[in-house]
Amino acid sequence: MIEFERVTKRFGSWTAVDSVSFTVAEGEFRVLIGPSGSGKSTVLRMINRLIPADEGAIRIDGEDIASLKPEELRRRMGYVIQSVGLFPHWTVERNIATVPGLLGWPKARIRDRVTELLELLNLDPRRYRGAYPHQLSGGQQQRVGVARALAAEPRVLLMDEPFSALDPITRASLQTELSAIHRRTGTTIVFVTHDMDEALRLGDSIAVMDHGRLVQCATPLEILTHPASPLVRDLVGREEWGLKRLAVETVGDRARRQESVTGEPLAAETPLHRALSEMVARGTERLPVVDGDGRPAGVLHLSDLVRPASGGAASSGPAASGTA
Amino acid sequence: MTGAGMAPRELLTDRLMLGLVALVALVLGMPSLKPLFATLFPRLDRPLYEAESFVSLTLDHMALVGLSSLAAILLGGGAGIAVTRPWGREFRGLLETVATMGQTFPPVAVLALAVPVMGFGAEPALIALTLYALLPVVENTVAGLDGVPAAVLDSARGLGMGPAAVLFRVELPLAAPVILAGIRTAVIINVGTAAIASTVGAKTLGLPIIVGLNGSNQAYVIQGALIVAALAVVIDAGFDRLAGWLTRWSQR
């Protein structure tokens, strides 16, 4: 668990972070979003003390990080940055082994862990273990960057716009893999981005920052349907609002459980915008749904995409909640 | 790459091997070139420098260059590292000024000033050469460390490396090619400048050159100069090899 209590950071006369308080729960995927200069990266870099806080307290699992040695604190956290920052003179294996090496793990354990991580990030260990960073594509480099951050099984993973420099296809596949890794490992993730689509897609919760202040901290659904300020509404954007709205809920949320219908089923965790796309592609208004074990889990109706069966207020459009 | 594993063609085109062969041949074989110099300079009574053996002159020359370069590397490298640390940043301008002065000062003037204090011999020469080699080492150490990408440093710190680990495992290996280029410049300059040190009584390959200049004996000058040149070629080629080895990771 990460707690910020009235944390302030000034650079000269400029207040980068202004009395910010928030909590990230154990295992939560928290996205920090905001315009340039909003203080989101500063907040992230204060968590591992790359930037010291001027005022307030930052606690990890109840322990004030100011009482820990910075190096030891950082070795307990993964750290991924936009420009990757792989060590160019080290092989992929040695890069990934950085933190386990600092922690003094035995060689055999490090080697097994590197293999495991390369496989987790879909890089063939035989091919990439001995490669140097300059021999890899940008996407492969960031896969290694993520593997390096995860190497010592950190409880917290800090990511500063890790996928912003990648092409859209590579970015999408890394987002999918990161979600899967988060589900599998239960690592607490703090993820900085300026891309609201990425935030909506990845976050369990989204903290919006502006001018060093926390503007809103809520679930993706809440951010979409009840933006707390014009800035949040602008970040979400009006374009394709409906599809974004669908993307934050899954097929399982809206399926009619008692019904059944024939056809190629959709998994319950499929986002609703994909289901809509599938309906258009197949020319149908009803799709069968299966749960994680492949058992029938009901039927999704086109009409339920437009109007959820329950909690109707939640689906109100972007104009309903304010001045837009 | 070792000499034993090389094909004959490579042996003939390898600068390091060729230079070494030429150097050893010149140093050991100079006495047997006496008839040649006698033919070239028929008016000279003594066509071969024989006051000292070329072997001992060469060894002394190399020792002087080696010691002064080592001192410059330790001092200049250490100072270059210090002014790129957070606690030493303020001294960066001062260091660069001092190093530049060290190099713009003519070595002969340093020698002339050092002699009254230290007397004749190798010591004033050592001081002058060390000062002279300082600038390229300092400049390239600072430039090399400055050139380490910020993202690499950020991730090194972010992953939990301490200051010493960041310096020795990340910064210095990445800055090594640039630092080495500075050391290479310093050493090559010193191979030439060390010859001048014979004016204050240091025993170097400059001795036959200076004696030759004073006594209008061109043969002496040529003999000393040839070996100095061969020595410079060998050292330069050696640095080439070392630079390739240091950056072998980037060539895969």
C-alpha cells in the first residue's frame, strides 16, 4: 500500500506537487494522468525517492520512505521509463539481472528468473538472452525494460509513460501483456501517462492531476460518466465517447445470464466495444458469452449495450454531467 | 586476435604488428646501419650515435612517457570524475581553466622553470609531461561522462544502484571510449614531447636528436627521430586495438 499525505514538492519558486494526498491499495493498478507539467511524473519519482519530497509524508506499507536507504527502497520497486534506459554495454540477460545481482541472488536463480521473464514478455530466451540492446527493436527494448523492472519480484512497479514512444500496434500488445502480468502477479502498479485511452484501458483507478494538484481520483467508469472538472472532461474527449464508455465494462457485466443462443461465444472479460464490433462484423444483435472456464455465461443483447439493464444513471452521456 | 592466430596477409597489414617489428628492428639493429649512415653522410666523423645504447634510451623514454601519462590519467581522470559528481560540480570551470593553462604553457618553459627548483634530470621532465598530458585526459573524461545518456543514469539510480555502482558499472564503461581517446592523445603527444626533455638532462630518445642538432650531426637526429616515430606508431596502434576491445559490445 502506498500513501501520500499532503506531499509538496517545489523546484525553486515553482510548486510541482501541491499538498497531494492519496492512497494506492495493495495490488491496485493506479494510473496518474494529466497535462505536461501537471506533476504526475514528479509524484511517481517521489515514490522511489529519485525526487525527495519537501513536505508531507510518503508511506509504503505504513513505513515512511524517508526512514529507508534510497537504494534499498528502490531495489524493492520496479522502475520503467519512457526512454527505456537499458544499459547499452550489457546483454539482455545482464540488464534483466541488474536488481537480483544487486540483491546478491545466486547465479542459478538469476539465470532461471531471466528465462522465466523473457518467456513472460514473449521474447525467445535462446535468441535474446545474449543480445545487446542496440540489436533490438523499440518494442523489444521496452519488453526487456519491463522484465528488468519485474526481475526481483517487486511488490510495487513504477512506470513513467513506458509505452508512449512505441508504435500503436506494439503499444497495444504491451498494454495487453501488462494487464495480464498485473492480474497474474498482483503487483501494485503506479503508471504515468498522458493518454486517456491508455488510462481507461489499464487502470483500476485513475488519478487526474493538474498544476500539481489532484483533481479527481476515481474508477475509469466514474471518470467517464462524472468528470470532476472541465479538464477531466477535456482529457476524456467527446470523440467516440460512447466507445470509450463501452470499453471500461466487460461482456460479463451486461450479459443476460439465463438465456442461451448458438454461435461462436465471446469471453466474459471481453470489453464491450469489442462485442459491439463483433456484432457489426457478424451482422447479429445477440452473442453467446462464456466464462473463464469456457462454460456458457448468458447472452449479450445489442440493446443492453445502449441501455444497461441496471444502474441506468451510470450510462448517461458526456453532456449530462455538466456544461459541455 | 593474437599474433599466433593470424594469417600471413593479416600480419603484413596489421599496424600494430608492423610497427612492433619496425620498432624492435630499429632499436636493436641501429648499430648495424652504421655503414649506411656513413655512406649517406660521408663528411661526418661519427655517423652513429654511440654514447648510449638505443635500447636503454628507448626504455628510459618509455618509462618517462609511461610514468607521466599514468600520473596524468590518475590526476586528470580523478579530477574529471570529481567535477561531474554533484558535490564537485562547482569546481568544473576552475579545473578546465587549469588544464587548459597546463597545455598552452610551452613544455620548454615548464622545463626551464622546473630546473632551478628541482635540478637537472628526469624529475622536471616528469612534471612538465604530466601537466602537458592533463588537458586531453580531463577534457575527455568530462566529455565522456557528460555523454552518458540521462535515461541510462535515471534507470541505474531508479533500479537501486548506489553512486559507486553507477560510476564504475555504468558511467565509466560507457564513457571509456571517449576517455581512452583523450589518454591516447595525451600519450602520443608525450612520446614526442619527452624528446625535448633531454634538454634538461633526462635520458630519452631526444638525446641523440639534441646532440645532433648542437653538433650539426644530421645522422644522430635521424636515428633518434626514426625510433621516436616508430614508438608513436606502435602506441597509437595499440590504443586502436584497446578501443576496439572496449566497444566490442557495440559491434555485434
